[in-house]
Amino acid sequence: TRQIDGGHVEFCKGIENPIGIKCGPTSKPEEIAKICELINPKNEKGKITLISRFGHDQVEKYLPKLIRRIKKAKCSKLKTIVFKPKTDSRSPRQYISTHNNKKYLAFTVTNENEILEKSKKYDVVGIDEAQFFSEDIIEVCNTLANKGIRIIIAGLDMDYKGIPFKNMANLMATSEYVTKVHAICPKTGGLAQYSYRKTKSKKRILLGKEDEYMPLSRAAYVQK
């Protein structure tokens, strides 16, 4: 459906609402760039969202998606800033990073009000590990969004018991767009929506390494 001169692209050119474009392993960068140019010739903010679907080996973590979106916004000459909570001490203070060592410059903050104060002159605000913030993060994000600032949030929606983080549930409810990224369950081969903790700790918040958690599908999780 992505032929440059095809009917689908021609139809999408007349849609005023925001459009999501799914990019698979056969998608060519120059092809996607041309489609974006055709559908969004005025380069309107937030008109197009690229959604990557490259298979289970590419989707082991949600953070690379956040980094790609932020970098895309920066290439569009939008002023961007990224925040991470002080609670997350797994990566250097000045970066957010993935397990495969992809990094992006970020500001470490101790509370949500710092995000509000530091974001005044920016077009795009990225927030990583949002589940570690208090429920005040909801008001902060809505305040910024109501001023026309684009907010991109990454975080876990549930804890190791499968109980939703209340702040994440509310953020998802008040967001215009929500993308859930799943790993692949090593037990069933299905989509993994649960994070099974392999240690005996009962703490709800436990910063751990990748090998301390296992992504599981619903079928595998209920058997544990």
C-alpha cells in the first residue's frame, strides 16, 4: 500500500487528521521520506507518526522508539529536551540509554515541577521511565500539552504483579496517541505484556538488570 504513485498514498494526501505510517523490514528510508513529503508537504507538527514493526528481535525494549522519535523531531529543527527521573540510576545521569548501548542526552530531575520549569522554551519534551514519577506528572504533561508542546512519554504500564501504575494509566487515558510495544514471550512465542520478576524481592519498584526480569505473555504469566 506504500507505492508512491498508488491510490493509498493519493487518498492520504487529502486527510487533514494526523496519520500513522507503519514501517516494516522492506521499507526503504528514501521511500518513507518521499511519502512523508507527499502527505505532509507543509511539514506540520505532529501530522505524521512513523510506527516501526521490524520483528521481535527489534522490539525487545521500548526506548529505541523514543530515541528515534526525539531525533526525528530534532532533525525537523524543533527544540527538544529529554528528562529522566533520579530514581533510575541504571544509566549515567546525563543520558537515557538502552541495553544495546544506544544513548541520548537527558536531564535528570528529582520531581515533576523541574520538568515544567525547564520545558518552557521547547517544542518537544521527552520523558523516560515515567512510571517512576508521582501522579503529579499527569498535570505537568497536560499543562505542557495545552500550551502546544509535544510530549513523548515512555514507561512501563504495569508492575511485576501485573498491577497498572496509576500515573501511566492516567497518562494513557489523556494522550491523543498510545503505542504499546511488546517483547516476545520466550515461553509461548506470543506477545509479552507482563514483566515477570525472577528475584524474590517484593518491592514494587526494583531497579534491575535485563536478566532479572522476563517478558511473558498472559498465558505464560498466569502459570507462574
